[in-house]
Amino acid sequence: MSDAQQPTDDGSGSEEFEPVQVFPEAEEMDLRPGADDCYKCSTCDTNCPVAEVDDEFPGPKFQGPEQWRLKRQEDHDIDESVMKCSNCMRCDNACPSEVPLSQMHNTARGEYVEENMSKFSREYWRNRLLSNYGTMARIGSKVPRLTNFMMGLTVTQVINEKLLGITSEREFPSFATETFREWWETRGGHEASRENARDARERRDDSSDDESKRVAYFHGCYSNYNTPEVGKAMVRVFEHFGYEVLVPDQRCSGTPMYANGMLDDAERAAETNVAELASAIEDGADVIASCTSCSMSLRQEYPELFDFEDTETVATHTWEALEYLRIHEDLEAELETASVDMSNFAYHAPCHARNQGLDGQTVEVLSSIDGVEAEDVGDSCSGISGTYGWKEENYETSMKIGGEMFEHMEGADAESGMTECPTCAMQMEHGTGYEIKHPLEVLSAALADSETPEATKASGEEAV
């Protein structure tokens, strides 16, 4: 297990502080330090992609500290515009005073849904379905070909839009015929990974013992049900460096639940995840996520919103996959002799990657591989923001936000796109028609796919 700790900066300096509550009713949702530090500079508003294209959206400053003050002083209800926040969390990154804006937004959405949204409304049930995608995916993946056929029908898309308000403009993501977890079990699970890691250490003359190089993979819903090739690539890359991979039981990270104000659902999922991941940490593993929204949730939103045991432990031992390898392995040196034959990539850094300070790493790492060129297409938001862009009333706004990214992608010297975020990948493909890859897939092709017959065979099957 790594001794390295996540960087922390709570903005509190050396002064003592007393945490405050956003809303008196939310007894378990104390804010981190800095909630009273907003001095109305409006930096958050100028960095908000929704406010930039929607003149009716009041922006994160109102949704956060201003609404909080109204709530405390004048007993105002939560404004319904809080549901238009896309949860991109760019306001957190932009605030010079480190006001915990996204936490205030998450809490406000939770209260709005609990107190102001009818549980019999179309909006509530649509949001509940979208935020619990993992449950729907678990059902749909039982008969993936039938589900893909039915969800691809025009009549299904029209019904979804008319009855639920899910836009018919988007194609529903296809389910894989074999989930990542099914592949993992068929492959031999942890025992197979242990053997592969041991073989890799012997090839690399790595003297690490069996217990010292171990990671627990938090794959999330999408890599399990829709893009298992990302999970497979993650396993192969980490085994290449001699790491045993564990795949604990897990539920959704909670990101779509926060965005839709379903905080009770998020807390239930988080409690399961924290217990399972804490157990893996106790067994000597660090937690690795291939989705930057998942790593953001485990690192930041769990400690902010929940206080059950081991939440902080999980947060401080969670890493994004490429970040972990850059810190713990000489990744650039390993890639100096690597070569792959791939088209150039237009790379988009997800907002949740930027919020973790990870926005420049992918282009820097991939530039070390002969045959790979990745061009960063700028710091604009993709616009889809998880479930946000799937809602009929948000689709046009979502596409307006993504317009700058689409333009930069099409202007880049590239034929394919790349990102770590599955919903950003949906938006990139939707707006440009490009095939989208995950950086781990490129790393796997460069480092791991030629090492074993199993990996080579699997890589060939995925390409068919």
C-alpha cells in the first residue's frame, strides 16, 4: 500500500474554525471551512458553463452562498433554479476563497427535492431513474442484445421523451454482451491477477513482495456494463507494473445522485462503497478509479456529505489510475520504447479531472509513446455533465455548452477523441461522430497487450 497521501488544502490557514450548516434542517451536512468567505467577486459565475449560455440561470454564487444567507435569515424556500446546475463543479475550482460551492449546491438540491418536488411528478421519477443508472443497467445487461435493440427503436426514444422527459436526440448507450465483472470472474478473479502480477514482477526484476503492490479497482457503473474494455485495460496495465488487482463489491459512486438531489440514494451507495473499499485498504490496497467523476466523488463529496466510519480513510487512499502510475512508477521511462499504430486523438479533459488537478497529465504521458499524438482541445466543458444533458429541457443548453469543444475537436489534427469521463465521451461522439477512447486503452496497447496470449487474444476480440 502506498504511503503517499492525497494533497489537502482546506483553505483554513492556521486559524481555528467552527463548521457551519448550510440549512438548519440538514443536521449531518456541515460545511467544510470557508462557507462564509464569499465576497461576491463573481468569479464562479464567469466560470459557470450553464450561466454562459443560459441568461435565466442565476449562477453558482446565488445557488450557493447567497441562497444560503436568504435561507438562514429570511426563511426562503430553495429556488427551483438549483436543479439547472449541471454539477460540473468548475465553480469550486474557480473560487479564490475556496468557498465550498458544490457542497452547498448538492445540499440545496437535496432539500429542494425533499421538500418542494412532488414525488408523483414526471420530473421526480425521470430524475430518480437517471440517477440510479446502475440499477437500470443491472437489469438491462441481463439481456443486452434485446435491451440494445429495444432502446435503439425510434418509438422507444419518443416514448421516453413524452412520458419521462428524456431527450430523444441522444442514442442510448449500448450494453456490452459481457460485463467487466463477468470477464473478471471468468478470467479467474483475484487469483489470476495475483499470478499475472507475480510473473510481471519476475520479468521486471521487481523485488516487491506480494503484499506491497496491490490496488482495489473502483470500476463504476459504466465501465462495468457499457465499456468493459476500459476495465480490462486498467487491469492489464496495472498487472504489467506488478500490481495485484482486487475488484471489491461496489455500487454507483453517487455522482448522478448528487446532481439530481437524491441524497438518500447517494448515502446508501456510499455506505456500501466505503465499507468495501476500507476493507481492501486494510488488506494493503490503494483505491484506483478509471473515471474522474468516480474518483472525485470518493475523494471530495463523500467526506463533505457523509460522516460514517472510514469515509476519510477511503478519500485519502483514492487515486485516478494514470495519476497513481505517474506518482508510483516511472511511467514516462517505461513508455519511451513503446510504440503503437493509432490515429491522432483530440483530447478533452473532463471538468472533474480539472477539479483534481489532473487536466494536463494525459497529453503529457501519451506524448511519450511513439505513434501517438494527443492534442488538448481546450478547457471548455463538454456540456453533458452526466445526466444533465439527457434531460429534454437541458438538451439544447447542453449542446450550446459543448459547441466550443466540438469546434476545437474538428479543428484538431485528429480522427478520434479521447477522455476519461464516460458521459463526456457520449457528448464528444454525439457532437462530432468521432470514436472515443480512454487513455488506459492506449496504455494497454502500448504496454500490456503484447505480453501474454490472453491479453493479445482479448485485444483482438475487442477490435472485431
